[in-house]
Amino acid sequence: MKYAFPLAAVVALILIALIAVQIPGMQYLFGVIIPYLAVAVFVGGFIYRLCYWGKSPVPFNIPTTCGQEFSLPWIKQDKLECPSTRLQVVARMFLEIVLFRSLWRNTKATMYEGPKLTYESSKWLWLFGIVFHYSFLIIVLRHLRLFLEPVPSCVALVEILDSLLQVGAPLMYITDATILLSLIMLLLRRLWNPYVRYISLANDYFPLFLILAIVGTGILMRYFIRSNVDIEAIKQLAIGLATLHPTIVGPISSLFYVHLFLVCTLLVYFPFSKLMHMGGVFLSPTRNLANDSRMHRHINPWNPPIKPHSYASYEDEFREDMIAQGIPVEQGGPQEAGAK
Amino acid sequence: MYDRVKISTGLLVVVLLVLIPFFYNNDASKAAPELTMPTNAKACVLPRAEMRAKHMQLLNTWRDEVVRKGDSRPVLVDGKEYPKSLQLNCMECHTSKVNFCDKCHNYSSVRPYCWDCHLAPVE
Ligand code: HEM
């Protein structure tokens, strides 16, 4: 039932925007004021979270290693799974961020009669995860056409490639289908798989429902309920926001305001939720450290300073007590005094 | 803060990327496209607001009806007959593709591929 509350929250957000924009004048609130606040909270929150993480010490050298570490010359090192130099770390991070390599390793244990235990690699999470993220990226890039004038040719190129199938008019975008499919599969995975369902919390479901609602309203607006989806007016609003002279020319569909309000909610929610893995992945010590603790000393920043304490100074500190107890000392002992 | 230089550089890149629209646009970007409206007619096939938002769906329906279903009967709007056609309808009134369709499409970054085959009015 942990999905019920997030679902209700998203439905409530949709209803709030849908009903509120019927009131004259509220378009300005939902089209201008809330978007500005949301961008401010997003940027500020993002900076705050990264600085907060930057202030946290990393006491130990804790890269996750999953291969042969750097050793003798005739033992082949697994440079990606157990990097020992900065370049190897960069290569590993790059592949992690671009290809989600660690999800490729998702193993699933199954118990059969016998009893017989098998392990197999389950690639579904990787597949739908990567399809979702790239679709999202492409959709955000394509949306830049609404915010930039003249539209840069790289954005135009993304549009052309994404609508290459030339289905219908307005042209169908491939990423609209793939993002919807991957979101639904990611959601079904949480609901169906008993283990994943057990560990899923409200804050796992909320982003899924929220993004599903954003994508849903976007798709409705483009292909199904086009009434008053006047791209020219919307672009003038978007450019007005970006040039700090916001104007709302003419009526725009309430569906658009719902879409925008949900996006604003996402922006505000982002820095304070698990979605911050976007910035966090770069700061994750299990990934961004090299396994080189035998070559370089990892300094724990919160260790108190350890001053060297030589035997000579030790003896200086305890000489009286040592002599009193009859313990031999190197300097200033009774034998020395007697010899003189 | 540990790794101050690296984290600040990363943050700067993210913030600049998010704020691109705020730097990219200039005063010229704010101007909406100026379209040449038809002089030989008062009304479009559908009311103006509907045309602006839905003309591509209208064209798509017409195309499907004519090419797929073979139904090329003209549509009747306000007692006036319009052929279901791109060249023989829209372009009869909107005689300039460059100053009407294209102006608006460039602004919204849309590139209808219809003109690969259909003929645009000579300008
Ligand atoms: C997290 C950010 C966003 C996501 C994931 C998103 C998602 C989508 C999707 C999937 C569509 C369907 C059509 C397409 O793929 O282009 C769409 C359409 C649309 N979105 Fe967004 N959107 C986002 C932000 C925004 C913002 C900030 C605006 C405000 C200007 C906006 C305005 C629109 C409009 C006007 C359409 C209709 C486009 C058309 O008819 O071609 N979206 N959105």
C-alpha cells in the first residue's frame, strides 16, 4: 500500500493545477511565479546538497572492487573493476554514468527443488533504467526548442532523429513511446517483484508517478487533446521567462499548466530526494576512489594529529618514575651517576 | 569542503547548463513571427484558435481519408466547400509558404516533410 499515498499526492497535484487555472489571473501564478520559484529552489537546493556532501569527510579508502587488483607484473589487473590510477577511475566512472555498468551485474538468486540454488544475471532493471534515462535526456533536449530562439541546430537534429519514423502529424517521437514503456516497466517491477516491493517506499513511488504524470500530460497535449496547445504562445511564455520579461499571450490549454506545475513539483522535489543521485553519483566514494591504499596513504580527515613520540622523549617524560621502579634508563640513570 | 576545486567546477557546469536559456536569448528572441495573412478570404477552415493548435491533425485526417480510405469528398464548413487537400486548399488562400507556414514553423522548430512531394506555391 506504500504506493497509495504517492499516487494520491500526484492526483491531488494534477487536480490543484487543473482547477486553479480556471480562475482568471491564476495563469500568472502557475505560468510565471511558480516556475521561477521552482528553478530557484532547484538550483539552490542542488548547490546546497553538493556542498553538504563535499563537507562530509571520507574516512576510509572504500572503492568497491570487483576484479583483480593491481599486483605483480605477471598478474593481469582488471583495470575497470579495480582501478588503481586516476585515469582508470575516470574510465570506470564514465562507463558507470554513460552505460550504468554496475546494473549490468544485477544477479538474481532462485531456489529450485532439490534444493538447488541458481544465480543468473537479471538485465531488466538495466535495460529499462537506461532506456528511461536516455529518453528523458532526449526529451529535455528537445524541449529546448521552446526556450531558445533561434533554435540551435543540435536541438533540431535531435528532433529529426527522434521523429525519424515519420508517423502521423504531429510526428510521433520515438522517445515518447520508450519513456512511457520504460516507466511502466520500472513501476511494474516494484509492484510485482516481492523483494523489490518489500523494500519500496513512498519516496520510490512518488518520482515514478510524478514523471509518469508529466509524460502523460505531455503526450496528451501533443497527440490527443491539442485544443489551445498553441506552441507559439507557449514559446513566447517560455522565452519571456528566460529573458525575465514573462508575458502570457492568449489562452493556453489548462493541460499545459498541469504539465508545467508537475514539472515545477519535480524541480522542487529533486534536490531533497533520491533523484539527487544525478549529482551524487559523482561524489560516491565507492566509485570515485582508486584502490591504491598500498601505494598512497589515505588520510582520514578527522583523525587527531598524531605527534611523533621518540623513546628519548618518552624517557624524559617518565624518567623519575622509571628510576624509582628500578627500570634501566639510557640517560641520567643511577649507574651513570655512580660511574661519574 | 573537501575537493573544493573539483566540486565547485562540477557545480558551475551544472548551474550553467541549467541556466542556458537565461543567457542564450536576447531581445530579438522575444519577437513572435509576423505572418502574412490571406487577403482573399475572411475565415479559415476552422476557427483561428483551433487552426493554430490543430491544423496538422486536420491535414493528417484528410490525408488518411483521401489516400487510405479513398474518401475525397470535400468538407463543408459554414456552407462553404473545401477540398481535402494541402496544395489545392490551404495554399490557395495562404499563397505564401515562406511568409506563412515557414515563418511559424521556424519559430517552433518544426520541419514538415510534406514538401518533399507536395508542391509549394511558386514565390
Ligand atoms: C522534466 C521536464 C519535462 C519532461 C520530462 C516533459 C515531458 C514531455 C513529454 C514526454 C511530452 C510529449 C511530447 C514530446 O516528447 O515532446 C511533452 C510535451 C510538451 N511539453 Fe514537456 N516536459 C518537461 C518540461 C516541460 C516544460 C518546462 C515545459 C514548459 C514550457 C513543457 C512544455 C511542453 C509542451 C508545450 C509540450 C507539447 C509539445 C508539442 O505539442 O509538441 N514541458 N513534455
